[in-house]
Amino acid sequence: MDVLTLADFDGVRLRRDGVWVVNFTADWCGFSRRFLPAFERFAQGVRYRTAIGDLSDVDSGLWERFDIDVSPTLVVFSAGRPVFRRNGRLGYGLDDSDLNAVGAAAAAAAASGPTGP
């Protein structure tokens, strides 16, 4: 699975084609560590791309660029643009219902084809 850093984005635009689901996560966060196996299982069964947005450095510009308050946070990108987002919940993180919602949004984005520039 790809690991993305600030250099992979132009503003909030992902510098990759197609539909991507990015799990913005920090390796020091217990909720992120708990959620990662579910995200990895999710990634194995989908037809779009998945990646980790690495928030492990508390000074990473990704926190501010994507206005992330809680790790993990999931964002769906289509043709580079964020089209859906599921924020982690403070004191909880994310769960399978969040993966289901993100999966449905990513599938819809993939079915509709690329969006314009």
C-alpha cells in the first residue's frame, strides 16, 4: 500500500489519477493502530486504489492542509479531488460503518468516471 506525504498533494488535490481512498493515520495513535487492520482488509477487496496519508510527524503539513483534528480520517479522491470524507471521532476513531460509507462513496466515484480538472 502506498504511503503518501505532503509532497503527494498540490493543495488538497492528490497528484494521482483515478479513485483513491486515503487513510490519514499516525503510527503513535492507538485508534489509528486499532483501525489499520480493518483498513488493510478493506483495501484487499476493492477495485480502486488505497493509501496511507502519514500523519506520524505531529508537524506534518497534512494535519493543517486537510483540517484533520482526529486520526484516523478517511478521504475519497476522484481525479485528484477530495469528494467524500469520514472524520475520526475523538476518543473512538473509525469503524466498519465508516469503511462502508467510504466504500460506497468510492464505488460511486469510480462508476461515474473521472471528473474534470
